[in-house]
Amino acid sequence: MKDIDDTKQPLLEHLIELRRRLLWCLATLVVTFFICFHFATDIFAVLVQPLLRAGQGKLIYTDIFEAFFVQVKVGLFAALMVSFPVLATQLWRFVAPGMYAKEKRAFLPFLLATPVFFAGGAAFAYFVAMPWALHFLLSYQGNVGGIQQEALPGVGNYLTFVTRFLFGFGIAVLLPILLMILERAGIVTREQLAKSRRYAIVAAAAVAAVLTPPDVVSMLLLLVPLYGTDELGIPAVRTARRCGARGDDRLSVPVTEFKKEEGREAPPGGGRVGGSGPI
């Protein structure tokens, strides 16, 4: 079994292969989009549950096309989630033939763990972060200087709020996997990650400020797990390096010693069938 597929192909064949993989991805997205668009109302009904638990029972739209485009965005959002395994598989099948067996063993577990980690981060956002943020933001309703202040969120704004939270927390949990991939690729090292903690805090704060509403509670809800996953990425990189080193030691074969042992135990005829005389 070859360690790598060393078949030489011209550039045109690589482009044809890339086009075939992209067509598979596009076809998958189109099919899943139409299916998810058919169930867009039911999917959006799930997304508005945190708003209902926060005590808000009304959504409005002021643009006549806004409700329709929200359904389209919901269908596209759900299609990306559902078709991600197929998209990742097509990407892997295009890249894997150019990788060594050791690299395949290193990257394949990360690829398989990506949807699990992303789903965990999105679940934390859906069940914990979003209700907390909505309770805080909707608490500004009431009497202000004799005027009744009432929250009437639009469907488009609420969908943007939901997708930011789900993608933000999902990607934040994927940070240790990204760091391990970068370390395996030789782009960063564990020592560089340990020295750049102060920059990681600033970067996490900037990302949390962009992806969350302008309140301290929501920002901390994303900042803490985002920086926490960066800290978890450092020991994860060290563990992955040790496991990889042990795997390389088990796979390595002392060829020279094996030849010496074979030379000592070989019969007088040099191991040929029929003795030491000429064949």
C-alpha cells in the first residue's frame, strides 16, 4: 500500500476534478435548500423559541419583501447546516490523494469532530446565551418619561441576531481544532501560542464585540468560552503532538538492524532454493 498517491496528473485533470467536486457541492446545496425552504416556517418557529421564553410574543416586518427574504435566508442557513457533511466529504476526497498516510491520520479525526464541536457551541448559544441576552435587551421596555417604550423586533433583525449567536459560538468552540491543524501544518507552535496569550484576549474581545449585541453580558458570554477554548487549545496541541510522536515511533522500522539479523540467519546458499550451487 502506497503512503501517497504519486500518480502524476496534468493541471487540466486537477481542474476537472475540482469542478466535479464543486458541482457535487452545488447540487447538494440546491437540493437541500429547496427542501429546507419548504420547511422554513417550521425551522423559524424553532429559532424564535428563545424570544418566546424571554416574554416577547410578536415579530414585525416593515418592508413588504422582508418576510419572504427571511424565509429564503432561513432555508439557506438550514441547507448549509444539513449539507455540511457532504461538503466536507467532497473537500476531503479532493485533498486526501495528495496527503501522506500520516497526514491523513492526523487531519481525519479533526474533520470528523468539527460538526460535533460546532453543534455543541450552537446548542450553548441557543439554550444559554440567547435567552440571557434577550432577557437583558428586552428589559428596557416600560415607561420612559411618561412614554410607553415597547420592543417590536423585526423578523430580519431577529434572524441576524440568531445567526450571529449560533455561528459565533459554534466557531468559538472549533478554535482548539483549528489550532491543532495549524500546529500539524507547521504554521504555529505551542510555544508561540503560549507567548501570544495577551493578543488572544484582545482578539477574543474584538470578535465578541462584533458578533454580540452592545451589552456587557452578551459580550462576556462569548468572550469567556472564546478565550477559554484558546487556552484549551494549547494543551490540546501538546497532547496531539505527543500522540503523533508515539504513533511515529510505533510505525518506524529499524531497517538496517533487520537486514543484519537476516544476514546472520541466512543459509549458506544466500537464501536461494536448491542449495549453494549454481541454479
